[in-house]
Amino acid sequence: MGKCKRRTLYKSNTSYFMTRETAVNNIFKMFSEKSRKKTNFKSALDTISLFGISAEELTEAGLPYENIKALEPLIN
């Protein structure tokens, strides 16, 4: 059995699912980290576009207004 198959057996089924609420929380964590890496920004944008998260939802999660204004062309 290959390494990939062995690794997927150890993952739980919950690791494959993400709710809208956890997606918004993850986005907030990605933007609030001190070291804003390019990969975190790309992952955050991918998650925003995947779930169709609006600026209003991000504001309710606690993301600063300046960050949302900077993302305005990319989100609804």
C-alpha cells in the first residue's frame, strides 16, 4: 500500500468537511496572524470564493474594516 493511501486512512471523516462558520473563523485567523504570508492570503481568498462569503459576514466575525476595504474588489 502506498504512502498516500496509508495517510488517508489515518484522517478522520470530519477533516474533510468545513462548515460556513468554520470557514469564516479560518479566514479571520489567516488575516489576524502577525506573519501574513502569501500562502495565507491565497488560501483565504480561495475560501472566500469557495463559500461565497460576503463582506458583511467577515465584519461580523471581527475582521477590521481596512482589511475588508482592501478585499472589496475580490468579494461581494
